Amino acid sequence: MLKTANLRRLAPRRVVLVTAVLAAAIMGDSMLYNVLPSRVDAFGVSVGLVGVLLSANRIVRLASNQVAAWLIERIGMRGPLLASVLLAVGATLIYGTAPWFSALLLARIVWGMAFSVFRLSGYLVVLEESVEGSRGRLMGFFSSGMRVGSIIGVLLGGLLFDLTGRTSSFLIIAAMGLLGVPAAIALLRSGSQRPADDQADSSAKPCQTKSQPAAKATSGFSSRSDYTTAYDESLSRFAPLSKRIWDVLISRAPELSFRERRMILSASFTYFSFQLVMNGVLISSLGYFLNQRLGAGAAVGGIMIGIATLNGMLISTRWISGLSAPYFGHIGDRFGRTRILAVSLPICLVALLLLAFSPSFWLIVAWLPLAFAATAASITALDSLVGGLAPEGRRAQIMSRYATWQDTGSALGPLIAFAVLGFTTLTFVYVGGAILLALAFAVFVGNVRTGRVAVQLT
């Protein structure tokens, strides 16, 4: 009972449950990222098709994110969430048994569709259960809890693969994934634990008109009294075109002012940039970088460590650092999400410049985990900011479109990196990534400051 009480103080029961669902479901996917590139021969596919399989689930999410939003808005979370758990388990089984590339590709597409439902469900539950002062912490809890499943899939799945082979290892991980079924059922049977007053306030705030002051807890801005309708009026003559553009970029949200919509767009572009550079380009090219710098491997304390092992250790720090996301979210809730980005971005820029120019390999190795932690902090801050701006009745649409920016960046990153490497060097790739991150942050800060829009810092 004490442990349960402590857990509930850390996060509401529904947030814990939706996190457990995704943590159980994601183990098979994370295991595949470990064992497929290192044991291609066991899957019967060519090396050139590995990248296709690993990116297929991200590409399909560019469409399935909107389908997930449409389903949840119209039929609720129950059917899509339970079906997605079973689809995730089925995909894991196919990873372990399918002898053909086409079957593996189908499993990756199915997993991508299921993940769209998992992630959107998590966003919606967190937004339902949080207020402004807790949103970042709960977003971080959801993100870090999900990565517990990734760590288990990578470490335990890899060990089982070496000990028992492909089929048995994936069968075991699939059986563990079934733990998501009772967690999903418990989630769907539970009600919101937010106080009634908080729920009433949050439902009322998105419906305010532009002439009414918006509360800080919903918008993330200090006051809507600073706003004017000048931008919206100036765009009235171009209403059909501007409407279509906004609907594509951030989904339809007529309740929001032009500046609020622009804030969501700038946050989405910043999110896209972090995903493209730090989770796309960097993660996909790190093994190539290590091979270029070290050749066969590196000697540590007289013991030779292979490139694959070293690469796996470095990449795992990305997920391990994500476990600190609740702390980063709490810091953002207390001191401001823009400040989180202002501290995190230079850390990521230093990492990219070290990769591009530093002669010290071990300095790079020491700095990368810090850069991955900074990336986790930035993403948590952006999740919380966009979630706070999204009107309650349109959260599914806006958060799914926001997630599509992530999937676009993470899908394009590896493709761009290796296409560019055909005619240039990694130095150019990493410097280009640093420039994109700096540009995205400049756009984001510019939108915060333009027109006296003050981001809530306390």
C-alpha cells in the first residue's frame, strides 16, 4: 500500500496505467532496433533493406497519426487502445517468425499505426489529469516510463536473442507485451482523478473568446489581454488560403488567436528539428562515425570493445537519460519551458560541434549522454507547451499533428544523413544539423517575444 501511495503521489493512476501500456507494447520494437542491424543474417534480409524496415513504422505514422485522432474522437479510446496492444504483440511475433521481407515490412507498418494510438492516448490522458503546475512533470513521467520498456527490450531482448535465438526470444518479449492488456483495461475502467474544480476550469478556459483574459493554466501565456485581433483581421482577405495552411500545419483550431497558432507552429518546428538532428541524423550515423574514427573497436582498460557494442552502449544512454524526464518536466513547470530550451540547446550544439571537429574521441563519448539528456528535457518542455495551448475539444487533432512533426523529423534524419554522405563528410552533416537547431530555436524565441507574448515562467 505504501508503494502504491508513493506512486500515486508521483503520477495519477491513469497516467501510470497508460505509461505501463506503452512500456509493455514498445519492448518488441526496441528489441528489433538492437538485433536486426547486428544480426541481419538471422532475419534473411539484405543489409540495404534494414534501413527500410527500421524507418517504415515512422513513415506510416505521417498518415496514421491523423487516423488515430479521427478514431479516438469518434469512437473513444477503448477500442483503438485495446486493438493496438494486440497489434503490437502480433507485430513482435512476426519479428520472430516471419521468413520474408514483406511480412516484416507489414509488421513494421502495423506497429507504426499502433504506436500512433498509444502516443496520442498518452498525451490525452496526461492533459486530462494535469494542470499547468504539473503538466511538464507528468509529460516527463509518461515519456520516461515508456523508455523503461525500450531499455528492457534492448538489454533483455538482446541477451535472450544471443541465448535462445530469434524465434524464442521474440516469443518471450511478445508474452511480456501482453501485460499491456490488463493495464489498458484498468485504464479504460478508471475515471479522472483531477479535482472537479480543476476539470471545470480547464473545460471552460478553451472556450473563452479573444476578448476575455485566458487563465495561465491553459494557455501558457500571462494574459490574453495583451493580444489584439490585428493579425487575424489582416489575414481575413486571405482566409481560405490561410485556413488551409493552418489546417495542414497544426490542425484546425479557430478558438486560438493567430499568435497562439504561430506559437504552436514554432514549437512544432523546433520539435521537428530536434527529432531530425538528435534522434535521426545523430543516432543513425553514430555507428558510421565510430567506424570512421576507431576502425575495428576501442581498447578500454586493456579490453577491446567492438564497434557494435560501443555503439549500443552510447545509443542506450538516449533512453536511459529519458528516465529523468519527470525531473526536467518539473523544472519546466517551475521555472519556465523556454528556459529549459535555452539551457538544452547549447549542450546539443556543443555535442554536434565536438563530433564535427574534436580530435578527442573520449571527450565526445563523455559529452553525448549529456546531449541526449538535454534532448529529453527539450522534448518534454515542448510537449507540455503545446499541450497547454491545445483547446480541450481539439487536443486529439492538435497533438496528433504535433506528433507528425516528430515522425517526419525522425524519418527524414537517417535518409538525409546517408544521402549527403554520398558526396560529403560527417563534418558537414553535423555542422548542418547544428545550424538547423540554432535556426529553430531562434524562430521559437522570436515568436515568444513578438507582440508582447509572454510565456508563463512560474
